[in-house]
Amino acid sequence: MSEHLEQVRTVAWLRKEYPQYRVYAIPNGGKRSMNEARKLKAEGVLKGVHDMHIPAINLWVEMKVDSTKKPSKEQKEWGEYVESIGHTWILGLGFEDAKEKIQKYIDSITP
């Protein structure tokens, strides 16, 4: 399974299970031409920003396909930043892990 497909499954599950929360993806990855990379950087794209954000609950999600993949230095720094402003981030190691961690987080913040 690719990281892309794991993220697609996670977004589909979130939108079905929790329609009250909007989730969006941050397309920082992928191969781009130098011109496109410069243009996106000028527009504000930042290396390390997590893959998805659920703004209503201040949750950021970084997806990896499995436990052999680790967050980059920049992704860890972004995690430190979001925690410093009172947000939370999780590392989803595939769909099932992300689903479990998101559910646990939502359960912890809802009465």
C-alpha cells in the first residue's frame, strides 16, 4: 500500500465517520520542476508541514505507510511548533493506525 492510498482511505473514513469535522490535505510532497518549486515556495509552501489538518479540533496528521518510515527533521520541527501553539499532531503509520489515533484523540476531547 502506498502512502497516497493510506491517506485517501483515512480522509474517506474521516469524512464519513466525522462529517462535522472538515479535513484537508497539504500537498507538500511530490516531484516538481524547479520553476514550480520556486513558485510554490514563494506562495508559502513550507517543508515539513504535515499531510492533513482538521482545524475544528486543532489536529494535524502526518502519514507514513508503515513503521519503517520516519518523520523528517522538518516534520518533527513542525510537530514541535503545532504543539507550542496548543495543537496536537499524530503520526499515522498507515490507515488503521491513523484511524485508531484519530478516534482516540477525538474521544479524549469530547465529553
